[in-house]
Amino acid sequence: KQTAPRRTTRSTADQETINATSITNAQLQAMIDQGVTAALAARDALRSTNGDDSHNSGTGVRRTE
């Protein structure tokens, strides 16, 4: 029987330390606020243009009977 090859573990802590960037709470909050503002703007742009949040119904062909 063959023995399974040994797994060597290598640390990625060095890479993580190099890539780490420290920011202040104010900077983090500003980034969050920007994201929220952008998300709300995108939502408002996709909203119905009726202004009353109703669906855009009645735009299809109407039946005449």
C-alpha cells in the first residue's frame, strides 16, 4: 500500500499583513453612507414613474366589447 502524501501547511499571514489597510471609523462610515446613497438612487431610478407607487397598468391593448 502507498501512504498518502504529507500535506504541508503554509502560512498566508504574511500576505494578509501586507494587504491590510487601516481606516478610521469615520472613513468606514463615509464609505457605507456612499453605498447606501448609491443604492437608494438606483432604487428610485427603477421606481414607477407614476409617483403613487401603483403599477403601470393599462398600457396594453384594451379590449372593446
